[in-house]
Amino acid sequence: MPISLCKHQFPVTPPRGSMTHPGPCTGCRITYEQARAAYRPARRRTTARTRHPAA
């Protein structure tokens, strides 16, 4: 993924967006969901824990 130097500004006033669904960035046109996914830390995959019998 290319690095963006844009300081994202997502409009939240109608007709370009709203508080629940911000519009695309005014500088680079990336959508709010794409930017959120790019900056969200990756979730660690957890495995099921197995119980060891008491010795």
C-alpha cells in the first residue's frame, strides 16, 4: 500500500457526508472506511487454549 502524506479531512456535513457516514477525503479522495482499515492494527489470531491435565 502506498504511503499517503495527506492529512485526511472527511466532511461530516450534508450533502458531502454525515456524522455516521463521513464523505471521502477532500485532499486525496480516499473513503473513510479505506483509511480506517489502513490504520487499524492487525488483529492477532488466537488459538483455542487446551487444558493440560493436573499432574
